[in-house]
Amino acid sequence: MTVLIIDDEPGLRQTVSLILAEEGYTVHTASDGEEGLAKANELEPDIILCDVRMPRLSGLDFLDRYKQAGGRGMVIVMTAYGSIEMAVDAMKRGAYDYLPKPFGPDQLVLTLKKAEERESLRQEVTRLREEVGIDRRFRDIIAKAPAMQRALEIAVKVARHPSPALITGESGTGKELVARLIHSESERSNAAFVPLNCGAIPENLLESELFGYVRGAFTGADREKPGLFEVASGGTIFLDEIGDMPHPLQVKLLRVLQEGQVRRLGDTRNRDVDVRLISATNKNLEEEIRTGGFRIDLYYRIAVVPIHLVPLRQRREEIPLLVRHFVEQYNRRLKVQISGVDPDAMQHLLVYAWPGNVRELENTIERAIVLCESTRITPVDLPANITTPVSALDGIELADDELSVKKHSAVLEKRLIRLALERTGGNKTRAADLLELSSRALLYKIREYELG
């Protein structure tokens, strides 16, 4: 095991290093908190022995910054006689144990052996959790497609750390489900999970929702109200559609993330918050940055770990599993007994493009169950746009002497682009995905065919 000793006394560093080296530990040292923080981030030691009183950066400040940076090593603080209260404070901030100075070799080794046993137990628990089957690990999220499994594996890994995660993907792909998975797999799982859709709240109300307000802050503010960052303190806040957040609030959010403090509207003091941030968007934030719609400094703060969810049309192998899941779910909720979907109906579900993704599929199955008059869902129970999709050649008159492939391929291409834009509500990025074109190629063809 690797041990990092942080103390400004050269004699103590040398003595402790010799004792631990004889016990088989790999030992590194640092002469103050700043150097210690740099080495801790570089070496990722299993155990850190850190003095409380040091120049440049105290032991308590080191502990705070180390934990905020996602450090996972066990910190044991070394305190002079009579500083037990400081040691207790350090343990409240995340230290594993403390050693009162002066200490003997036996006391030092015993304390580290206890820490070593705890770390070994933690690693064993982590290993066992990773051996649990994929369905149980990912809870109610269906993940058969390799791209989806990879996304969820990243989600489970990031859950172990406090780093911010940004979940991207089209509407209806399950971004909030993945955010809840991260929260439930984290050390904050027993605390609050607070979701907020940034695009669903008017700009003038969004700031008070996030940060709260004091009495008299504005007309109608007849009482104090904590914001959602305070409500989520100790847990997780999920900011859905963060790409819709107004520019002035992006600045304030960045400050909260940097300082770990919020200030209620109308207040003069800051309040500490300890929040894990997960964000989501269906927008291309890098494009938003280029056009000035999103701040680049905020982007790098929230997108430490990006997780992309592919659309349902790119993971069609999951459709039968999702259908079975929704049939069982709505059987219970609606108190009916639908046994499943007949082959013809399933074929329609498999070939449809699902612009609304999993959310649209769920809505379709609920509707079908409500309308179903037998024990199985049939094509007649499905919406017409799924069972009778508009042909790409509808409305095109072909003369007997006009069979030019080149001429009619352009007509077909124009019709397909128009259909894709209609199906995606004019969303060019999603339309390009449906057409299997690059966004640039689609824009060129839209201009060429004068489609908008």
C-alpha cells in the first residue's frame, strides 16, 4: 500500500518513513499542504498521514480541497496533544482517523493496519457490486445495445466520485433515469435527489427556484424560501435541459460550483452547500458555445464526465425488451391482463423511427393497452403513423417515359428530407441522424432543394 506523509517537521517525516518502509509500505513525503495536495493528486495514495498545523495550507484546508477534488485515499490527521477538538472536526470533514502526537511506532502501525483493513474491505465490496448482473446494476434501465451498456457502465463508475456529469441525448432517451442511477449508486444515495427542468420555468422565476430568496426580496416574497441547491445539499441536484439556462444564470451557476456557496435573492450573506451536480441536455453545447448561447467555462465545469445516450432507432434490439417492460408496467397500473404484442404489431414497432425515443414508445404501449380489446396488442391498436407510414413516393407522378434514376432520385431525396424534418419537428440534427447524413450535408441539401 502507498502512504503519503505530509508534515513540516523533517525529523518526523524521516522517522515515520523508516517505520512504515520496514512494514512494507511504499512511502512518499511532502513538507506542507500545498505540496501534499499536488502529490496526492498525482500519486493517488491509499493512505495519507497529514499534520493539522502546517504553513501555506493547513491540514483541514488540505482535507477539504482533497475531498472536493475527488480524492479517495483515507486521510489520518496527526494532531498535537490538546488538539482533539480539531481532530474531531477533521473527521467530520471526511478524515478516517487521527493520531495524537507524540505517538510510538506500535500506535502508528496499528492505526495504519486498521485503515488498510478498511480499504481492503471497501475494495471487496466494490468488486462484488461489479459482479452483480447488468440488469440489477442498472435497475429499471433496459441496456442491451453495446452503446447503451457502455453509457451505463460509465454512469456507474462516475457514481463513485463527486465529479459533475453531463448526460446528452435526444429527448426521451432516458437522461433522468441515468441521472437517478448515478445518484442511487453514489455515497449520497440516502440524501435528496432534486431534479429541475431549466427549460420549463420562466427566466424570472428560475433564479429564485435555484438559489431561494429572503422575505421582501421582491413583491410577494412574504417569507424566506431555500433554493433547490440548499434543498439538495448533501445529495444530488439534476439540472435537465441545462442548455436552455439563460446566460445571466449561467454566470451565477458557475460561481456556485466554484465556491460551494449560494446567496438567496435579497440576502447579503452566502450559505455553504455540498451538492453533486448532474446536468443533461438534448442540445449540442459545443455548437451553442460557438454561437454564444452557452459559456465555455461553465461547459468545462459541468462536463467533467460526459455520457451520451444513443437514440432508440440506433438500438432497435432493445425494443422488444422495452415493450415487454411497458406491458408489464401498465398491466399493473391499469389493472388489465395483456399478454404481449402479436408478431405483426411488433414488426411495425421495430421498423418505426421513434423520433420521440423511449418516451414515445412508452406512450404508444400505454395507448395500445387502453384501446386493446383482446389479450394481445395487434396493429389495429397502434397509431396510424406507425402502422401506415407515409411512403416517400406518395404524390410523385411517374410518367412512362420518365424513368431516369438520376432525375427521380433527386425527387425521392427531397421527399425523404421533407419527411424527416416533419417527423422531427424541424430539428435538423435529429433529421440528419434519421437520414444518415452529416449535419453539414443536410443543410446543403435543404438549401439546394429550397426546403427552408
